[in-house]
Amino acid sequence: MPDSSAQPGRELHPFNDGWLFRRHDPADSNDISAHLTYAKLQPWVGATGLDLIGAATPAAKRPVRPAIGPAPLVSFTRPGFDDSEWAPVNVPHDWAIAGPFDQALPGDTGKLSWQGVGWYRKRFKLSPADAAGRRVELEFEGAMAQPTIWLNGHCVGGWVYGYSSFRVDLTDYLAADGDNVLAVRLNNLPESSRWYPGAGIYRPVWLSLTPALRFTPWGVHVTTPRITADRAWVEVDMVIEQNDANDVECTLTTALFAADIDGRRTGDALATSRATTLQLRPLEGRQGHRRHTIALDEPRRWDLATPHRYVAVSRIEVEGACIDEVETVFGVRTIRFDSDHGFFLNEHPVPIRGVCQHHDLGALGAAVNRRALERQLEILREMGCNAIRTAHNPPAPDLLELCDRMGFLVMDEAFDCWRMGKRRNDYAQFFDEWHERDLRAMIRRDRNHPSIILWSIGNEIIEQDVSDGWKVAAHLAAMVREEDRSRPITVGCNREISAQTGYQTAVDVIGFNYKPWAYAALHEIHPLMPTYGSETASCVSSRGEYFFPVSDDKAAGQADFQVSSYDLAAPFWAWAPDHEFAGLDDSPQAAGEFVWTGFDYLGEPTPYNADRSNLLNFSDPTAQAKMAAQLEALGRLPVPSRSSYFGIVDLAGFPKDRFYLYQARWRPELPMAHLLPHWNWPEREGEITPVHLYTSGDEAELFLNGRSLGKRRRSSRDYRLRWDDVVYELGELRAVVTRAGEPWAEASRHTTGVPARIELEADRASAPANGVDLIFVTVRIVDEAGRTVPRSKPELSFAVEGAGELAAVDNGDATSHVSFHSPTLPAFNGLALAIIRPARQAGTIELSVRSADLPPASLSLNVTPSPA
């Protein structure tokens, strides 16, 4: 959410309801799409965001928007156009997620129809009195992709990068009578993404009204450059602008307040700056800069366990009257990367136990939902995760706010490519024109979040192998340092040579992708350069699927377009988690890791991804040949997979076995034990069925139907305990775990009975009546004893009555082509998920789930009055 709240002279309104939508361009003019190419629209779109272009660019080279726009050619942009047959939608909105899945579409981007053009229109009233003397802007947190915006038939600007937040100025084109019509066109080019990008206005929109004399957008920057036990020095840098022709002298003040859990100021001011004055003469340049340094006594630190925050309230006054006021939420904390000892938060060593996350929310698609993001973080925190890498693009502001609030570290990433692209129509074609605006927009928008510890300027950039690639890296890093010097800069390298070509000189911390041996090698060559695993493991698995015989060959364990959950399989460039753990343990100076990935995501269904452009990512001829052979084999088969297998948690949010392997490592003080596989194998009577145990203990004894199968003790490089010669028989498998000789934890697996009933469990019993919150309901297929039946896949039917609706369903099966909006879905290995959206009025929701051979199940949920 923007760092401005409704204050005197400044208003910020949600602008998400009441939109109309349709796919495709109009057919009312000959070859209309030819007039709507980026090349045709560029003079208007390219003149947006000029405040993000640095002073080094001379005025003569800055774009100037033409006075007359392209509107007359396009009926959809005209205020009087009849849009009565368009579909009503609220944003955030992803037009592709409802499906249907199409087998003919590429698996690398999810087999959903996200490509092409979509239009949105919205009518709104804004009285001339409300707009008088103020700038009226529309703020998009993200729109996928190439948004172009018209107001009352006039092209007012646009953007290119679908992940960037941006704003367009509506002031000069508002209707005199206050009745206004917006039109937004989006164009997702084919072959423009390596994963499912989503489609539409998929993040929130805001209507911003600010006075002519104001703090510039994202213009207040708060840092805490010096902190002692009893005092923090808070620096507040402010950029102020005057948007009319009048000279003005103003007074600036900043006061610091404690923040509540939602980031709202509470109580009285804890400290206040001295008042400073500023004279602005627009003819000499309309912007000015001031800094307040404020001593905050007895500061409460932001850290992972107690993420305390403060609010800086900055004011502009003229002759004693408040003209503008902005609230900026921040935290008091120190961060430091040490080349010998890793990462430090508030001068305490903190191993980074992170995951990479793509931006889609599974069955909800790319459409941002705060509760869905919060649920993901809750699940990851239970595993022991403490850090998120926003792979490979600027994240939703809601994610950063949640990380601030919940105590997660963040690596904020800008780009997946620079000038050298990875797809035919990806960002590379726009890099030269737009990279500065996109990078500065990300830094300015996000720099006040205490959760962010690293700025990443790129992921697996192809220029890392080019002799002068370091120059581009240095160019980008210089921009980051102009905007924020309080955090180090990094890049994710999938080529070990990158640390020897000069590429490493541009950044402060080197991240390696899938190079667990490179931490020690780098330390030998560059002993002062900190390092960490920016992308690790890429282990692949399907929840609840196990294939035999079990092999440590990472290319094994694949069948029926699923991957075995023994957690040993990985693509040729990647590793099982144990291998990455050993690399980090052998290099204690490395700061930690970001695992690929926390959750499964739409697209990139490796190893079942028949997309030959993956070859572009591998320079090694042997690796290319191996990938080519795999693709040749897949080319003779239909490839149904819609989503990835990389996640520690599946697409529906159900933990895979691997979840507990990471939990055992990342939460070593938690008594826990987890056995695999399940024990429903009647066809394997008398056959070898290996058993693995993930535990935070150091020794375990395995029992089968009460008989001991022996003890296993963990050595320094054992991350799982294995009994590889277990002969299967029906019954109970039980592990008894000790630590330092004392009882620690137990785990068991039983041969279950047949499915007997459906059990429903909601993540919470109630939700507010705001029309956007969500309740996630787990559906379990259980036997008479209440045990989940692991191989059960009955067809389920969902119905919702009362004060809510069925928002989506899923089962975590990467091969399922059932629409996420379908009211029927098979369970996958005993589980399914129903996502319920409360209505905008209080009441009760009744969810019922039926299956042909099982008694129906129902669940009542409360919808409470929504707070203002």
C-alpha cells in the first residue's frame, strides 16, 4: 500500500470496484490492432514516469507527450461507448485464471490463456470542487502487461513492465462536470514470460488527490544510520514539489510515533524534528530537498521475533496551516553481511532460511489477495522459513507489508533479464528505454520496508558471461545507490565464472544459484566478498507420490507425469536438499540460502516441460545435450502438466514431505519427526520399500508392527535417517527419536482403512464482510479411525450458500486440468482445497462437500461486520 494516508489536503481512495472488462481489441475500424502496437503508442506511454529519470539525462532527451492522443481510432476509449455488455469485475483481477486449461498451450506458462489483449473501463465521479487546486493521479500497483490508459478519450500515459507500480496524472483531462470515464488496455505478448505471469489489472488501484505543494510520490525516505542501546538517530529525507506557478515558502516538520500491528500511529509523538524552511520558486525548478535528523530514545528494534515499527509523520505548513502530510512506516534495525560469518541482524548472526516465491497464488492466479499471501507466510513460518526472495520481479506491496508485520527478511528483485533476453518478446526489448524507471520505481516504493535486506538487480542474467556485462551491472548498481545506500546490492548467478569476470565488482554480495561448492571457491579468490545461495536445490516432487525402486540418481523417480516424493529427484543443474545443506555446512561463512521454491507455482513444470527455449539458460555443451535429449523424448508425448514440482508446499498449500526435511534443519529446537512414504502398499507385500525419517533428533529406532528394524544415528552430514532394506507388510510403522540420549519425538504411519467420510477444516472460523477476504478449507478423505487415506482420489462436489461464494478449488495435482472455478474436483492423495470468499454483508456461510460413495460433509462459517 502507498506510504500516504488520507490527511488534510491529501486523499487516497481504493479504486478497485465497479470495473467492466472484455477480451480483445474492437473490430470497428480496419486493422485497429495495428494502431495499438507499442511503437504507435510509445510517444504517449513513453512520456510517463519522467520523475524517475535521473538528472544525468538532459531535458532535450526526455520524452514529451504529444498534445493529441490516439483516441479517435479506438471506440473503447470514448466516453460515450456502449459497454453495457462488458463483464462487471472488481480488481485485482486475473482474466486467465478461470481457464479452461488448454493442452495446446505451453506448459511453461501454465496452459492458460493469458496472452493477448484485454480492456477495462470504469466510470467515476469527481466533483470539480474536490479536484480544484490538486493533482489527481491514478496509482497502479501492477498491471499485466503494457498498460495504456485513457481518460475521457485522452491518452494519459501507460507503462510496459507488468510488475512495476506506476502512476498516471489525470488532472488536465478531468471532465468539467465531474463525470469521468477511464479505459485501460493491456497487451500480453506471446513468448514474453518463462512462467505464468497472469493477465489483467492484477494488483490494487488507487485514486490519489494531492495539493499542488506536496511531498513527491515515494518522496519520503527514512533510515536509521546509527543505533545504540539507548538511542537511534532517524534520518528523514524529503523531496517536496510545487505544481503551480506560485513561489512559496513552507515549513517542514517530522514527528515519530509508535506503530500498531497494522502500521498505524498510536499515542503521542515520541520525538519531533526541528522545523526547517524551504523556498520553492517553480521557474527555477519545482522541487526541493530537506533532511530531518531525529534522536529516538530507547528504540524498540525491528527483528524477526518482535517486528516493532514506527511511523514518521512529515508535514508541510504554510503560514501555520497544514498543506500536506505523509505517514511513513519504518523500523529501527541494523543489517550487515560479513564475508567470514554471514548475515547479521541487529548485530546478531541470523542464518538466512529463505525460499524463492513466484507471484501467483495458485488457484487464485496472479490476482493479489492479502489473506492468501498471509496464509503462505504462515505456512512457511511453521516450516522455519525466515526470508523471501521475490523471484524474479518487484513484488506486490501487500507482500512487503506482511513481511514487515510478521518478521520476514526480503530480497527484493528487479529483473529476470537485461538486454539479452530469454524469450522472444520478453523485457529485453524494452530494457534500454525503461530499466531506469522500473528500477528507481522499485527502490523508491520499497525502501522504507525494514524487512528488505537486499536489492537484487537481476537473476541468471545472460550478460554475466559477456566480457562487458559488468558495465551494465555497475550502471544498475549506481542507480540503486543513488536511491538507497542503506542496503547491499546483489545478483543471482548461475555461472560460477561470474565471480571472476569483474561482474562481482558491481555488487556488494554475490548470490550463487545451484553452486554449493562455489561459496568456498569464492572465499579463496575474494575473501572480502560475502556470499549466499540465491537459488538452491530445485528438488522436484509430487505430494504423496512414491515410485520404486528408490534411487539416489537425481534423474530417477519419475512416472505418469509425477515425481517421487522421496525428495531425491532434481533437474540436471540442481540438487537434492541434502547436497545444498552440506555445501552450506562446509562453508559457514555463507549467509544462508533461498530454496527454489517455497510453493509450487503455475508454469515451469520441470521435468515435464517441453520448452526448448530452456536451452538458452545453459552455456555448457554437455548440459545442453542432456536437456535436448530429454526434450526430444518429451516431444513424442502429450505433456499435461500445468504447474511446477519445485515447491516445498504444493499449489494448494499442502506441505510435501520435503517440508519436514527443511523444518528439521531450520527449527532444530522443535521436537519433530516425519516418516515417509505412506504405508498403504498392499501390492508390495514382501517387497523392499525404503523408509526415510526427517527429524531434529540425532538418533532413531524404527519399528514395524512392534519389531525393531534397527537404530540409525545422524552423523554431521546426515540430514535424513534411512532404512533402505525394509520389507513391506501391512500394519504400523513407528519411529522413536532421541536427542542426546533423551526421548525427543515420535512418528508413525499406518495402513489405513478404506475411505469412510469427508472431513472439513477451515483455517479460521470467521472472516470480515469485505468481499475480498478469504477462508481456506482443507478437505480430507479419512477412514473410520479419522486417518487420511493417502491414495484416495474421489470426485468431490462443492456448494456454498449464504453470505459468501466459492472463489476457487484445487488439489495440488500438477497434472489436473480441472478449472480452478469448477464446482467439482477430484481429491488428490486424500486432500483437496476449497477457497471461500465472504460477501459484503454479515451472516453465515454453509459449505457442503459431497462424493458419490461417502456421506456428505458440511461446515458453517461466520461472516462478521467489516471494520471501517
